[in-house]
Amino acid sequence: MRKKLKSLLIGQALKSTESESQKFNVFWGLPILSSDAISSVAYASEEILIVLLPVLGLASYKAMMGIAGAIVGLLLIVMFSYRQIIDCYPLGGGSYSVASDNLGRIPGLVAAASLSIDYVLTVAVSATAGTAAITSAFPALLPHRVGVTLFLISLLTLGNLRGIRESSHLFGTPTYLFIVSIVFMIAAGLFKVFVLKETPQPNPQLMRQQVGDVTTFLILHAFSSGCTALTGIEAVSNGIPSFREPSQKRAKAVLALLSGLVLIIFLGVCSLASVYQVGYDPDRTVVAQIAQSVFGRNSFMFYEIQFVTALILSLAANTAFTGLPLLLSILAKDGFVARSFASRGARLSFSNGIILLYVLASVLVIAFQGETHLLIPLYSVGVFISFTLSQSGMFKKWMTHRTGHWKHKAFINGFGALATAVTSVVIAENKFRDGAWLVLILIPLLVWLMLTIRRHYDRVRDNLVIPENGKELILSRPTKNYVVLPVQSINKSFVKALNYAMTLGGVIEVYHISTDQEQTDRLKRQYAQLNVSFPLVIEEAPYRNVNEVLLSHVDGRQRGLKEHQMLTVVLPQFVIPKWWHNLLHNQTSLRLKSSMVKMRNVAVITIPYIINE
Amino acid sequence: MRKKLKSLLIGQALKSTESESQKFNVFWGLPILSSDAISSVAYASEEILIVLLPVLGLASYKAMMGIAGAIVGLLLIVMFSYRQIIDCYPLGGGSYSVASDNLGRIPGLVAAASLSIDYVLTVAVSATAGTAAITSAFPALLPHRVGVTLFLISLLTLGNLRGIRESSHLFGTPTYLFIVSIVFMIAAGLFKVFVLKETPQPNPQLMRQQVGDVTTFLILHAFSSGCTALTGIEAVSNGIPSFREPSQKRAKAVLALLSGLVLIIFLGVCSLASVYQVGYDPDRTVVAQIAQSVFGRNSFMFYEIQFVTALILSLAANTAFTGLPLLLSILAKDGFVARSFASRGARLSFSNGIILLYVLASVLVIAFQGETHLLIPLYSVGVFISFTLSQSGMFKKWMTHRTGHWKHKAFINGFGALATAVTSVVIAENKFRDGAWLVLILIPLLVWLMLTIRRHYDRVRDNLVIPENGKELILSRPTKNYVVLPVQSINKSFVKALNYAMTLGGVIEVYHISTDQEQTDRLKRQYAQLNVSFPLVIEEAPYRNVNEVLLSHVDGRQRGLKEHQMLTVVLPQFVIPKWWHNLLHNQTSLRLKSSMVKMRNVAVITIPYIINE
């Protein structure tokens, strides 16, 4: 039943050897790994204008183009830096691997923690933004905002549990739809203005506005807001193992295509926003205003652009669903998170990581009641910290090894590290009061947690590992087994257990705890009738705490043994087919087992007796 | 830790032999078993007046005295009937025992079901009424009504878990306070009117009222409402085993005292209500109005009466806490409810029954949001059904055996059966639409449930019981044990398990499930180094479903055995001191055990390996 439901929801189980065919090529890898990066472009220009317009008025557009140029420059630096990482880390060059390889354990974990936080935020923010788009179209759903968001996240979770290949088609198509639509809009807009020479109407509101001074603070603030355009780029180098062979080559191709698309779309949107003198309107996004200017308010294309934007926003979350489980699986192999994150589910996806992401993002959405603007400031600090750490790691790598074109390469990564470090500081400072402080507290906490987990795994391994002279651990066979067989009444289940105990060939003690004299007398009579030679030991439990008395008896017997000898406790357990029938019986044997397993030298044997109904 | 908390809340554990000293004498038995019966008198006269006043006006008082006379007559009949039951059933003559003894299993269970429903309702209604009294004094608590009620029920539960003797002092004192106060009020009122000749002011509202006709329906309706005065009387004969020896004599004394008190208080309250022409006022109870007329609105005694009424109402629930667990323990011994209801807790009370009552009453209070008037109509049908069944049972007993003064005794019980049967029908008819229908549906449902449970226990017993030729079940010792020892990696835990398996002296198969070729190769190398002779069987799990593969392997091996032979599975299990560390490890062995225990011929042995931190 449970199995059927599972296969209905996520599909038939796949063999481990089918892993290769589940990986993706360039064509499907691009949309899968880029929806986050590309969708963030949709709101990056808006984030810049929100900062500039109130101060600079019409002069904002010139400043925005400058800032956009700087961000595109940063994009190129990051892209070239990541190409070098892909070359060096064929098994997935996430910031975690790069930083821990070259800078040590702690920087690696800092990178991992930063990225993990960002992945969870990506899902919560994107799904909320997607819901906002849906509720704009269907206002009746507004009161159920949180429910709709949770539903979206559930759909993404299911899609990802189904596995990579199927999800690439499911999630890839809308991304392509968005890319084509937005590029078409940019081309059409530029064509109308520069070829058809249509002159856009000047924005009357901005004409009248008082203009303030261009300050460094203002520019840096706008820059740090616009940097959201770069989030999501690290997904490609993280995801190398998800590509078909030659995976590094494919990953680099996807990275180049992705950067080109971000560049075109970001610059295109900024240019059109300048040309049409788009203002800030809480009810219409910048992209919506551009679409209206280019295609007209009631055109098909206006609605189409709105629709695909909504779609890609909800899908941006998917980048996190690819990235976080992969990151967790790497951390699990290194023992920094629970090992179960390293094992693949029935459909070969890292299902535990997917489910954890689902739970955390849902909790965030519920805790913040679907209010995006409270979550956004937490965003992007983490990404830039991990950018900085991975670029610094690469820089140190080239400076240490000094082989090949190391000077050239060190320059690229060093410059990348510097640029992203400055950006990190700018973002952290500008967003500190809005929530970035929370991230700056969470990161060391997560690092501490991961170190604690690792310490635990190390201790378990130290306990279990067999030393070099391990052969001596195999002992000669002891002459006798000491067996305790508890009994409350003589019945078939007890007789079966007694029969089994006799096969163990040891010293058997049949042990009864008396709470009721009458019952004990009956037991004695029946035991005598069985005509076996093993002693019946009877102990009183005046406080009726049968379990405690039994446990302390077993513990006493255990302590009387020689080293390396084991005491065997045989527990008859009758098994009832219907689960609810268990409510009618004391689950003594279960509780006993869980207590006895904590005794070092006690082996517990359960002998089932199946009750036929 | 858990143990300390337990002993702090309910006291030190008591020995089984201390049972006798926990039982009560007449002085403390009276308040313990009577708080329900006596407190119901407090509102019985009010229930009658609510029905009569709107129709009859001033003529209501005459009618009330007639009805009160009938109810007192019924009370005497019931009392004499119960004296005879106490004589015949020294081990507790609940309606269940009497009806099942003489009328058969189904009537007995109907009586048990009716009483059980009534006990749960008693707790819910009394605690709610007690809360109403508290919130009248402290209106600030009104919004927390449900919380206060649940708190009261929790206090009662704790008190009862502490055991009988202590609770008798805890719960007995307020009952005596109520009895003394109310009897003093009656005496003072009668003294003022008949000795001092103070003439009460006539009720102006009633003087002006139009007067309707006295109809049979009206009288029966008022009678059925007033019959709540009799609820709680059955507690005494149920509770015989809770008395010290000679328990029957003590129980009969308590029954007589109880009946006398009910008679005096009920008739006294009705008389004073007539004399003072008490009207119906939703804000002040009948008792409060009498207290005001006798002592004055601002007197100490007015507040004292209010206070002790509130107290006894919350304590009335205690009768149910004595009665239901005892009834359940008897039903459990007969196999109609889970056996665990028959065992005494650390303080010798039937703790499981007390806890069940606590849970059910709390659920009722939450479900009805503390609205008493919705629960009251469900009340008292059950009591009268069980009265009828026990009296009928006694009547049949005398008619069958015909010994001693059987004619006299048969007349008393027969008349009791007839009177309570008529009352049952009158109540069921008058309260049917208000909720009695629910009780009439619940009773057969509970009977069915109890029969199902008994059938299950019978089947288990049939499965387990050893037939007359039982000695043949002890088999000769088989020559070999077949042992399967699963392994995922070679470590100390595995070696310990292997050592143990070797002591079993059988055919050992070390069994590995491969999900990762690399891991398997390493395992093979390490196993070869151990230099033991047992075969290492390797099976592939292409779908990574290790547990399923292992279970089907064990099942296959099991099926290959001869009859009466067992397959032994040795499971190494490492034990981690801190519970949360278990989150970091797959709980495979636990899940495996619970699946394997369902296989008829598989003995599962867990070999613990304790991890030192």
C-alpha cells in the first residue's frame, strides 16, 4: 500500500547502474542549473531603481547603466574564475570543496554553511514570489497565500524526488520559454526605438522631481541590491557530476551560455528601463512596465511575459533542489552531516536532502507567513561569502603550486576573490540591519554543528575500527552459554522459546517474577508437569515493577560473567497480525529489549510466536 | 529523572501487601463514594423548577413536593435493592457483575457500557460546573474556562493516582463541609419560618403569572429531570472491595448514611424553595437564592454556601475516578477490555483506568468547549439503564434459587426493577432529542467493542494453551543451528557478533548486500584477513533497498528449513549513549527486527556494541 503510493508519486525505482542515463546534456543542463540565475535578473534592475529613483530622479538611468556595467564586469570575473574551478574539480567544484581543499576545514565549512542558508532562502523566496504572481492573477487565492506557496514547494519536491532526467524536461521548458520571451521583448523594444525611431513619452513624474547628489553610499547601496543578479551562478560548478561525460566540457559550455544570457537580459532590461524612463510602481514590476511600453497594455505579449515571469520565479527554487542535496551528499561523505544524506533514493536522487530542503523552506514560509520582503535581505550575503572563499582558495592553489599558466590564472582568481570580497562587505554592511545579521549568526552556528557531528563520527569510527593485530579478536569458542529465559505463564510460546534455548547448548535458568502468589503456584505446578531439568528461579516483585526487577536480575547475572563472555536472554514474543490488537497486550518485551541492548554483555534473542486469527 | 518526577507527583511506590491499609472505613468511605450523589441534589430541585415554573407559576411548589416525594420513594426502593446486592456480592456488586451473573453476558455488558458512559460524563459535567462556580467568583478567568476545567481534571487525576487513603482525606473533607453547611442552612431556614414565624415575602413575579394545566407529560418531564438526584448511588455497591474488612457491613452502613443525607438535603432544599417561593434566575442557582433568603445577601454564610457548592461540584467527579477504574479492572479480568486495566500502578490505584478517564473527559470538555448544558441531557439515562439491569438480575436470582426470605427479597428487587425501568423509559423519551439518542447509539457500540476484544483474547488463549498431551512439545535437541550474520563493514561490532555466533555451534553464513562495488571489494579483503572459515555470501541490491533484500533472503532460508527448526539471525547493533546521536545513524537494525519478528521460524539475536564517548 505504502509502496504503491510511493511509486505512483515518484515513479518506479531505478537501478544504481541507470545513474548515467539520468544525467543531463548541455541543452537540458542549461535551464535546470540556470533558472535561479536568470530569474534573479528579472528583479535585479528593479532593486537598483528602487534605491536610485527617489534621490536622483531622471539622472538615475545614467547611474543605473554604470552600476549595471560594474555588475556585468563582476559577472565576467566570476565566470572566468569558475571556468578555472571546473577545470580543477571534475567531481563538483562547489565552494565547499575548493575552500576546504586549499584553505582548510573551517573556511570550507563556512562556505558550505553560507551556501546552505542561501539555498533554503532561494526556495522560500522564489516560491513566495511565484505565489505573488499567481495571486495577482487570481485575487481569490490571496487569503490562502501560505497554502498555495506550500503547494508549489510540494510540487517541486515531488518533481525532484522523481529524479533528474524527468525533472529536466519538467523544469527546463518554462525556463526556455522565459528566455525566448524576454529576449524577444528586448529585441522588439530596441527595434522600435532605434530603427522605427519611435520616441517614448518622457515620464512626467520624474521631470518634476527634485534631484539630490550622487554619493558613494548611494551607488554602493544600489550596487549591493543589484548583485542579486549574480546569485545562482555557482550552481553550475557544483553540479558537474550531474552532467553526462565529458562533464567538465559540458559544464563550461553551460556556464558560458548562462553568463551570456544573464549579460544580455540584464543589460537589455536596464537599457529599455532607461529608454522608457520606467518609474517605481509597487503594483507593476519594471519588467511589466517595459512589456506594457513595448507591446501595449492589452496585448497578448504583455500577459505572456507576466505569465512566464511568474513561472520562472517558482522554478528558480529548483536550482536549490539540485544544489543543496548534492552539497549535503558531499558533506555527508566527509562526515559533517548525517550519513543518510549521501544515499540515493529509489529514483537515484538524494531524497533525504530534498526532503530536508522541503521541510526547512516550508517552515520558513509558515514562520514568515509568506512575506517576501522580510526574507530578501537575508539573501545573497551567503552567496558572496562562498564566492569569496572559493576564489581565495583557487588563488592560494595557484600561488602554492605555480605550474602551467599559474600567473595568469592566479590573477583571474585573485581579482575575483578581491571583487567578491569587497561585494560581500558592501552587501553585509548595507543589509545588516534588515536581516543579514541573522545570517552572520547562523553561519558560525552551522559550522559548529557540522564540527560536532564530525567529531561524533570520528569517535564512533575510533571505537569500531579493528587495530592492526585484529585477528586476536576472534576468540576460541567458550565452553558454555549462560541463558536466562523469563516466564510469566507456561504456554506454547514459552515452550517454543525453551526448545530454542535448549539448542544453544548451555546453562539454562528459567526465571519467574512473582506479583501474585496464586499465579506463581499455578506456574510451579505447570512447570513441574513439563518435566525438564532446568531450575525455576522465582523472585518477588512486591512493587509490581516486573520490568525493573528483571533488568536488575539480568544485569546482576551479566556482572558475574568472565571477560568476553556473553549472557543470553531468550524472550518469547507473541506476534499478532492486526496492529491494533497490540493495544490489548503489554508491550513488555519491546521495552525490555530496548533496555537490555544497552547492557554490554547481554545478547537478546526474540523467539516469535505467531497468533493465528 | 522520569522516576523522580513520578514519585514527586504521585508519591513513593507502595508494596502490594500494603493494599489493605489503603482501604477505607465508614467515616472516610462516606464522603469518597457520595460526593456525586450528594452534589447532584444541589441541582435536582432546580431542574424540577425549570420545567414547572413557566407553566404552573405558584402551583409549581405543590407539584414539586409531590415529585420530590416520588423521587425519595424511588431512592428508598433503590437503596433497599442495593442492600441486597451488597449482601450477595462481597467482591463488588456493580450492575455489570449482577446483570452478567443472572441475566447473561450481553445484559452485563450493556450495564457496563451504560455506567462507563455515565462515569465519563460525570467527570466532564462536574468539572465544568465547578469551573462555572470559580469563574463566577473570578470573571477574569472566563476566557480560560476550558483551561481551568482541564486543570481541575488534572488535579483530580493526580490525587487519584496517589492512591485511595490519601485521596480520601483530600476529597473527603470538602464533602463533609458541604454536608454540614447545607444541613445548617436547611435547619436555620426552617427554624426562622416555623419557630420564629418570619413570613417570607411572596414572589411578585409569580403572583402575576398566568397558570396552565397540570399534564401527565409535564409531571413526567419534571420527574425525569429531578431523577439526577439519584445518580451516584450505585458507587457504594461497586466499591465494596475498597472498604476495610468487614467490607460488606461497612458498605451497607455507608449506603444507609448516604441515602439518609440525600433524603434530608433533597427534601430540605425543596421545602425551603417552596417556602421562599424561589423563582428561576439564570444568574443565581436555587441553592444560592435560598441561602440569600435565609442568611442575607452580604452574609458570610451566603458566600460560604457558594464556595462549598463549587467545591463539591468539582469533587463529584471523584466518584467516577473511584468507580470507572474499578469497573474496568473487573471487565479486564473477564477479558472484555485491555488486560492492562487490571494491573495496579505504583500507588496501588488502577492507574490505567484513571488515565483513560482523564483523557476521555478532557476530550469531551475540549470538544464541547466547556458548555455544560449540551452534556447534561446525555446524563442519567445510563445510570437508570444499569439500575434496571442490576435489579432485574437480582429479581431473577431470587426467582431461580428460592431460598431464605426469597419472596420478600424478590419483591423488593422486582419493584426496584419495575420502578427504575419505567424511569429509564421516561428519561430516554423526554431527553431523546436533547442528546440521549447519542447514548443509545454508544451503548451497543461499546458492547460490540467489548465482545470483539473478548473474542481476540479467547483466540490468543486458544493459540497459546498447551493441550493435555503437552509434554510432546519438548523436542529432542536438533543437531545444528543455522545462523545468518549480516555484515556491511568489518569492524569491532561485527567481530563481537561473529564471536557470539560461533558459540552457538552451528552452520554460520556471513551475508553481505552490495550497493557499492568499491565498498564490497574492501569488505572482501578485510574478511579474508580475519581468516575464518565461514562462507561470505554476497548479494547485489541494484535498487539500494538493502532491508528488503535482506528480509527476502532470510525468508528464503527460513522456508528451506525442516519443521520445528529455527533460523537464527545475529544482528550486530551499536549503541550510542546520547539519544540525539541516533539521528546520525540509520536505524536499520530496529526496522529489521520488527519485520523479522513476524517470521515464524526466525530467532533474532541482537549483539550490542556500546560506543564510548
